[in-house]
Amino acid sequence: MKYQATALAGLLALGLAVAHAAVSPEEASKLGNELTPVGAQASGNSDGSIPAWEGSRRFRPEQLRLTYTELQSLRERKPQSMVSVISPNGADVKPSFVITRDNLTQYADHLSAGHKALFERYPDYQMRVYPGIRAAFLPDAVNAATLKNATAASLQGTDKVVGARLGVPFPIPKSGAEVIWNHKLKYRGSAVRRFNNEVIVAQDGSFTLARIVEDVKMKYGDPKSPSPIEEGLILYYLQEVLSPKRIAGQLLLVHETTDQTEGGRNAWLFNPGLGRTRRAPNVGYDNPKASADGLMFNDQTDMFNGALDRYNWKLVGKREMYIPYNSARIISPEATYERLVRKGHINPELARFELHRVWVVEATLKDGLRHSFRKRVFYVDEDSWSTAMVDCYDDRNQLWRFQEAHLTTFPFVPATTGSPEVHYDLQSGRYFVTASFAGDDYPDFSLDFEDSYFRPQTLASRKLRK
């Protein structure tokens, strides 16, 4: 592997119960200058294959003002236009080149172990690579808070963040765990209702679909009323299963907290058959996600979720890699599940890859602790702090699973998020698609929810979508 030279490359594992100090005012002054407001390198690379950051300048004024009502109207009246509606201005519609098994060695330095494994296992797997566009950006209030966080926020051990408000907590990270916290606390809008549909794909390419709708209210990341990180509450989450029929009406409520090393995640389930609400069993670490048929663990939600305490976190440095980016086509109305799903992997025609710089973080299981993954390698987009890919290794240190999030910037929020997320089991040939809304409504970021909406005592009376 050829890693970009960086002063951070020599940093070793995080995991000691010490506080990692904020950066100096001199370092913080780089934000908004040689660094973007959230800490990415503002310039492109030496050969121009990665461009300079442009942010909101790459979107048309009407894209920045787009309302949810307008978005839904366009989806219904002009579904063929939705790729251009979401994409940055000037995004190429044809790839510059296509990576196949035959020319793989030419591009191997820019590929994750998981993507190499897909090429090796499936002769028909391809990667369509487009000119890169760096258009991820955040609200001014979040950028201003990020600048303050640079000199105020610190991390105690692996799971206690202090001194952060609203923005990216560690825009100039000094440890692997800080990078992961940037992902966990990234801005996602104030609130959203979205479909989070899930597909279990068998070895032969047949699949089963579950339709899920969810309501989310951000607490730490709400510019209107940001919750101090010391209060320990990141967000409220409420999910309703719409299908299949046997579990339709089931509700899951989560109060997502920062430090989950002691009591775990605060979660409740409502079973319509029983007509009552009960505390959910442990939904952290490598407990299997109930709806994934063994293809995903709970701490793989949103690429990584929950406590960090079972791993040592090493900040390897930065690397130029092909990652799923500006993925408007894969969330367009044309991307039905019948088109998306293929035997062994998703349809390459719907995916868009670009060369971007990512932070590489290696998580290694601590001695004496247990997790089904002995090692994980995270690839985190420098512009959005969204995790794009994760290589997951078993207890024999063999590559077992691979996660891939198709990142898209929604300019009217503005925020960058992954949809869908694909979880490949590279040993069995099965895979799991989640966080997808193909064929359903686009996410609605215009909503607002009272905190009382997410009380477990009122769970039985909730119905998100008829």
C-alpha cells in the first residue's frame, strides 16, 4: 500500500484512559484556509486526479433552495431528471474508465482489500470511475462550531468526548478514535423521515425485501438547539417496519448516547401482536442485527455505531482511493431493487466511483476482549467525515466481510450521507443492502419533532406511515 506522507502516520493505537488534547490555535487557523472548514486538505493532488475542494459552489442556486415538496413532485413527474437534480453541476454522465478483473493491477494501489476481493471472486464485477467532484459542504453554523471545537474538544479514552458543540469535534484529528467520532457526530440535518429499506440477497441472487420507515431527531447536531456533548445524547431514533407482513407494525425506539461502554444502548421494542413495549435486548457490538439474517452486526449500523472500547484505534494516515461518491443514480427512481440486485454484488451500472482522499483507521481487537471481527480497516472521506468503506477480518485474520456506503451530498440540507449501504459476506457469497429508499420517497429533512415524540411510554400510539 502506498500511503500519502503525513505526520500522523506514526501515531499508534488509542485506547489508554487519558485525555487527548485539542489542537493549538496555530493549527486551528488552518481551517478555512489550507484546510476546508471541516479539516480536509483544500487543494487537489499533484496530478489533478483529485480536484480542489469546491463545496456549495458546485451546486446550482435552485439545488440549494430545493424543498421536499419540490423534490417529491419532480420524482413523480420527471423521474428521469432526478440524477441531475441531486448531482453537482457538471458531473459527467459517462465514466472516464472502467476497472475490471483484466486491468485490476493497474489500479490496485487505490483499491481497498474488500473491493479487490469482489474482483477476484466475481468475474463480472466492474467499477465505473468518474472524474472526482468535491462538493460536500455543511451549514455555516456547523463550520463555525467546528472551528471552536478544534481548540476546545478532547477525547478521554475511547468513548468520552468533552468540550464539543454542534460541529465536527476533531477537524484536525490526532488519533484513529477521533476520526471515528467525527463520523459518529457528523452533521445530518436537524431531523429527517426516511425509508431505510433492507434486502437480504442469497447466493443465487434471489432476494427478500423489508420496507422500513424511520424518524430521527438530532440532538448534538441540531443548529437550532444543539445539545452539549456532556449531556451524552446524540439523537433520537424511531423505526417502524412496514413489510413483510409477519413483522409489520413492529417499532424500535433508540436514544443514541455517546458513552455506551457501561449500560449499552437505550432501546425499546413495541410488538403489535403482544400490544406492549419492552426494553430491547443488547443491540450493541457484534450482536446480530435482527433483520439481517446474520449478515450484519449492530455496531455496523451507519458503517460504525456504538462503543469503541473493545478496540485499539490506529490512525494510519491518508490514502487516495476509489470510493462510491456523488451517487445520485443509485438513489434515483430508476434504481429499483430488481435493477439493483445481482448475484454476488449490486449492479455496477448504478454505482459511481471517484478518486478521493480518505483517512485510514485500523481497529484491532484488544487482548482479552471479544468481538467477531478481530480487525477492521475504515476508510473515511476527508470532506464529509462519512465512512465510505470498511474491511472486516475474522479471528484468523482473514478478510471476511466488506462494507460499502454510496455517498451523496444533499445540497438543500446540506449534508453528505451513505445510501445504500452494502454488507458483503466474502466467504458465503451472500450480501445485505440497508439504508436504501429505492422506489420509495426521498428523505424528508423538513420535519421537526418534539422530544416527547420519542418517549417509550408513547411508543404504542406511534404510526409513522400508513
